[in-house]
Amino acid sequence: MNVPFDRRESTGYVVNHLARLMARGLTRRIAPLGLSTGEFPVLLELWERDGQTQAELIQRLDVEQATMANTLRRMERDGLIVRRPHETDRRAQTVNLTEYAKSLEAQAKGAAHAQNDEALRDFTDEERRALVGLIQRAIANCQE
């Protein structure tokens, strides 16, 4: 049986399309800082709470272990993070921002705000909050 499917009315398709467009715009804005969209979520997490373990970052960002390992390797190579021995768990390391990464926080967050503002330029504050709330609910549903 052929079930009709209109991608223009598919939540998954539309949200994915928006995510790709937002990522493209953010890339354009943060590339001059030497950052990539793959590193950006990790930086946001560490700017909020520096010194997390790789396992904590994986859980908080909901990404695969291999993806996180590769991202952290690039970030270390690029001078954004250093790894240090965990204070209480000798098997673990913490991921810590360098002074260089800390110095990029305001500009990088400003770039993200500018991208959001561009995408939602004709939305009211109430519509923006509603959109984010609805997307957060859908994310929670998918994570159950």
C-alpha cells in the first residue's frame, strides 16, 4: 500500500531542513573564529560547566562515543581544550577549556544569537518561546 507523504508537512523533514539551514548560517558566522558547528555544542556545554568528563559530555549532548572522541581530538589539536586527570577517578580525564577557547565565548554566542535572530526575524517573542517549547517537547518525546 502506498501511503501519501508530503515532506512539506512532515515534522521530521521540516525540522531537519531548518537544522541544516541554521547550521549553514552558524558555520558562516563562526568560521572566522576558527570554530565549527561540530565543536559548538561541546563549547556551549563547557562554557556552562568546564571540566566535565567525556562520558558526561556524551550524555548531556546525546551523541555517540565515537563522534565525541573525534570532536574532542580536533578541539585538542586546535588548542580549544586540554584533558586532565580526573581528581577522584584515575581511569577518567576531564575536558577543560583553554584560555583561548574561553576568549571566544562572547563572540561565538553572539554569532549564534545573530543566526537565531536572522531565522526568526519576523517572529514575536511569544512565537519564539512557543516554537522552542514545542521543539523541546518533541525532543523529549523522542528521547523516551
